[in-house]
Amino acid sequence: MLIATRVSLSEKFANYYGNLRGLLLGSNLAGRRADHNQEKLFPDDAQLMSYKKDGKEDGQLKPKSVDFLRNKNRTAHRTSDYEIPNLIIRRGHQFDISITFDRPFSCQDDELVLKFVTGRQPLQSKGTVVPVSRVAALRDPIWAFQLLRVEDKVAHLKVCTSPDAIVGRYNLFIETTHKNEQGEVEKYRYAQPDDIYILFNPWCPDDQVYMDEETHRQEYVLSETGRIWLGTVGKFCVRPWNFGQFDDVCLVAAIAIMEKSELGDQARGNAVFVLRALSKIINNNERDGGVLVGNWSGKYDDGVAPHAWNGSTAILEEFLKKRKGVKYGQCWTFAAVATTVFRALGIPTRCVTCFRSAHDSDFSSPMDSHWSVDGKPKTSMNDTVWDFHVWNESWCKRPDLPPGYDGWQAFDATPQECLEGVFTCGPASVKAVKQGEIFYGYDTKFIFAEVNGDRAHWTVDGEGNMTPVWLEPAIMGQFISTKAVSTISREDLTHAYKFQENCDDKEVTIELARKLSSRRYTDIVNAKSSDVKFSIHTDMQRNGDFNVTLQFSNTSTETRTVDSHITALSCRYTGIATSEMKNESSSIVLEPNTEQELSLSMKCHDYIGNVDSDSHINIYVIAFVKETSQRFIFQEPLWTEKPNIEIKTEGSAHVGKSFDVVVKLVNPLAVPLTGGHLNIEGPGMQRIASIKVKKPIGPGEELRETIQMKPRRLGRKEIIVNFLCKQLSDVTGVIEVDVIEDTRS
């Protein structure tokens, strides 16, 4: 007889989300798509014999229970930290189980077949029903089991899965065959009620995601926290992040996202397909509805501000509870959630930050910046250059590409461009990006364009006519960064994405990309001479005051007339201007061998209340020498230096017991901080709601809060705190704690 199976949590989520193909194709799919009945796990040919009715002794061998030896197996497979209690194994490796039967097991008369079942319509022909038979010894990583020993009614088995097994949630069925004294065969099938999870295995040399260095596996698969770099080329800002891939909701969410992606069952064993399909679902930008809703408007009242998140767990938990896109995220949040999902599935993954990232679809032209004839930036016409952009890399082999393109694959979960009909990007071989081989699929050309390119400056007259006046060569893709292995320092990956400037390989790469993208050239008319020397000095003080000074000196023996303009704009990190704050202009006759300067300065209280907390200052400077047509252009962001959050713990951290975390913050600005919130979390810690700061924090005043936390798991954990208010965001702090057993209990 066939034992009824319970519907798993991930199946419930998949059923709730509905069928995406049905949504896109229409409600009436009769005749063009088979009806997948999830309750019917086997086709009609899997009929089972019923109990005998003649009153004789029943000879069927009936499993009564299965011991998955979870502690032993999960330790061996490095899955002990997952909080869900199921058996979680990595494909291509062996594990042990013990089966208890209703009578003694006979090695001569009894046979076993294990059937591992996954997918929406399990079929052996599709590889979603896997019969696992007995072998004398397990030598190769294939689907098989070895009978280790029999102890009366208990059979002890060692089972192995293949290194290319479908990744996801499995049901286990045990089929027994007994030959009675008359030579008749009696069969029985037992359905194990507990789900099994099979993950990618970077420890298995035959797995597509294999990494050969243990420190790298520890960092990119098992590390629960990390660092994400934000800021500008001139001033980095680091965000600690709780990936929390072992927290209770994360693996369930990863499987639910896989179901929602409508990725074919067989494709779920291929890391390339999994990366592309799931990274698309991380963003909620299309009709399929993903995990996280992007918002760069500065208005987040109907959700959570992107800067308020400390980790992925709370986002994935809300996604599972509400079954719709979570508000709100920006590029680092998308990348961080993707890191959590793929690490939970066993794919080595990291966040990568590119400073001065070009937003261009195919490397078809330089990034263009525009100015009016009177020196004002015309930002509405400009191509978008992000101060920074965060995407992901995952490690895997690329069987779909020629040899040599295995290793790190770049993909972008942030909804930027609609590529091939969907908002998705990658996975693209980082080696292909470096070599300019943008003909390889999965949006290699888009990532190449983000890290390579010039910026051309144009003047626009009153009739809309444009003249190219200045070219900044090769300024895109600076300081490409990720967290270094085993430390909290920054590792520079720029060399992995592009060759050094002024080398032959760089020129060959750029020329190849130009040919493949029909790149447009911008011809700049050079000035007659460059005898006026320009220099720019910026000073952003901790209290929020800033000053910009343009100095120019005439090194010629003739008089020079210099028109110069400085403009300060409030901008997003995406380069989108939100408001003009102040500008200064001058027209100065510069005698031979003399110097002059033009300055723009603002006090904190003059602007800080008029811009969003996640905006910053962009400085635009342009100067023109009338006699020689020489020009000078400068365009850079200024970020306020973030204050430090001081964190300390009081008392020891024991599993299941509360302990105190003391948070201190001093306001560095010359204005009060209002509307403040503290957010705190850590992997394996009880989740805490955002804490509202009850009163404003005056200039130089200290905020002090004591927060109770309760650990759920043992080990060294990082506690991450962030503070945001109407004047500041991205103020973070982190501390490590050792969570130990409470020996008193």
C-alpha cells in the first residue's frame, strides 16, 4: 500500500504563488500544457500489492521507521548549522541511514530499492524519480547504497548521491521485495514522511561548484556574515551584513524561490541555470513578482528603507509570510539576499562592488555628460554613472562555454536593464569580461560596459546643438572590491575584470569589444594650448560643513580670461540629481604668472534638512579659457564621513538565554539627529524589531541604548547594528560574541 505524504512547506508556497506560465500564457492551458498533479508522486505503472486476505502469515517486509542519523550525517556534510531539523546533505557524498522493519531482515530473501523523488511531476524518465539499488561497495560517486550490516530487524545502509543530482527537496520511498517459500514475489512501498534536502557540494571534486581551497569554502559557503563596500572612489564605506544562510527561513525561502522561478526540474542540478533563474526572482520588477522591491526615490514610508536592513533573514522571512515583494531594496540589498540564497543552496557566492559603475547596455558609446553654455550641469541629459554598484560572483564550472571559463561568474540581481525580455544579468564568466569577449551569452557585454568606458562631456546651446569638449578616458570600473578571505579587509578584484591601462592586452580587449558592439567614437577638438594650470580641493568635514576650491594659475606670458563655475547638487548614489543646492561663478582676467581661485562652501544646517538621508553632494566644476579654448572639468561626489557605533556586551552569551548589548553613538553633525531608529541582528539570534529613538540627538550628544538579545545557536557570531535618521544613513557597527552552552542548566 502507498502511504499518503504530507504537503511540505515549500510545496505550500509553490501552490500559493501559482503557476507563472499560466499567468503569462493565460488561464486556459488545456491542450497545451500537462496538468502536474503534485499529490500523485508516481505514474500509473507504480501499482502496489495489497495485504494478503487468505489468513496466512504475511511475508511482506514493511519498514516501520527510518533513522537518518542527522547529527552524524549533517556534521559530515557540513550542514549542522542549518536550523531546520531535516536531513540536509551535499550531493556526491555518502551518508548513513538505518531502517527498522516489522520483522527480521533476510539478506537472502529480501531486497531493497530506495527511490528519491523530487520535482513537480516526478518521472523516472526525467530523472526526478531516482531508483537507488544495492551495490557490493561504494567506489564511485553515483546513486547507490551499500548494505553495511543487519541487526535483526534493523538494516544499516550507506547511501551515495551523484555529483550532478538535482538540487532541492526530496521525498524518500523504500520499496521492499520478498520472495516467499513458493517463489512468489511480494512487494511493499513505504513513504518516509520527512523531507530530505540535497544541496550543491563545493567539497566534491566532481560537482560543478567544486572549490579546491578550504579557506575559500569556509568564506564563500559557510560564513554567515560579511562586508559590502559602498561609497565613492575617494571615500569607501563598509557595510557589515548578516547573510544568515543557516537561519530557519533561509533554506525554505531558497527552495520556494526556486519553485517560483519556474526553473525546470532537471535544470535544478545545473548551477548556471540556477544562478540565472533565481537571481531574476530576487528582484520584484516584473509580472512574476520577486523577493525584493527596488526603490531609489528616498520615499520609503510604506516599507523599510533600504539602509535599515542589516541582513537577509528578515527580508526572506517577510517574503515567506506575506508572499509578495518586500519593500524596499537597493543594489547591495539585492546582492546580499542573492548571496544568502545561493550560499544556502551550497553555491560559493560573494558580493562585489564596482566603484564608478557605468550604466550602459552594450558598450556602444562613451558615457555622456552635458553642460549648458553658461556652465550649469544638465544632469537630465546625462548617462547614468553610479558612484558604486554591487553585484555578485558565484564559483562554478561552465560546461556551456569553451574550456578556460570556469571559476567566478558575475551576475546582477538588481533590476537595471531589461535584457532578453526580463530584468536579469548573468552569469557571465569574469574571464570573458576581462578579455572583452562580449559575444558570450548571459549579458557579458553589459558587465563589460559597467567596468570599462570613457566619459565624454558636451556643451549644449540654446537650440540644443551639442559640441564635445572634454574626454575622461577609462574612468569606469574603479576599485572593484570584495571581502578578503578570512579577514574583514578589502580585496581588490579590478585586475580580474580588466587589464591595466596602457598595456597591449588592454588595447586589444577594448578594440575587440568595439568591433562587437559597433562602438561610437567621440572626436574632441584639442585646445590651442594648456598654459593655465587647474587644481581642485574638496573638504567635507565631520560636522557636515564642506568647501570646494578651484585654483587656477597662468603659466604663460600673456593675459588669460577664465570663466569658471562650481555647482553643488544633491544626488543619489546612482548619479541621479534631486535638487540644486548652490552655485558660484566668476570671470577673471588672469595676468601672466598669477593665481586666482573660486570657492563654494556650505554649512551643514544650510542643506542637511533639505535632502534625503540617503542622498549626498555632487560637485560639478567647469572652467573655460577664452583665448585658447582650454577647458577643465571636474565631477565628483562628496560623502559625509559616517560616525562610529560603539558596541559592547554585558554578560556571557548562552544559547536560549538573554544577554545585554550596549550601543553608543555620538552625533558628529552640527545639527540635531531626528527620527532615529536602531536596527540590530546577528546570525542565529532572536530577531528584534526596529528600535525607535525617542528624542533628537543634539550636536555632540551621545545616544546610549541597552538591547537584549537571545542566541539560538552555538559558535562565534557577529552582532550588527545600524542607525539611520532623517539626516544620516549607513551608520553601522559590529561586534563578535562567543555563544556557549549554559552549563548551569
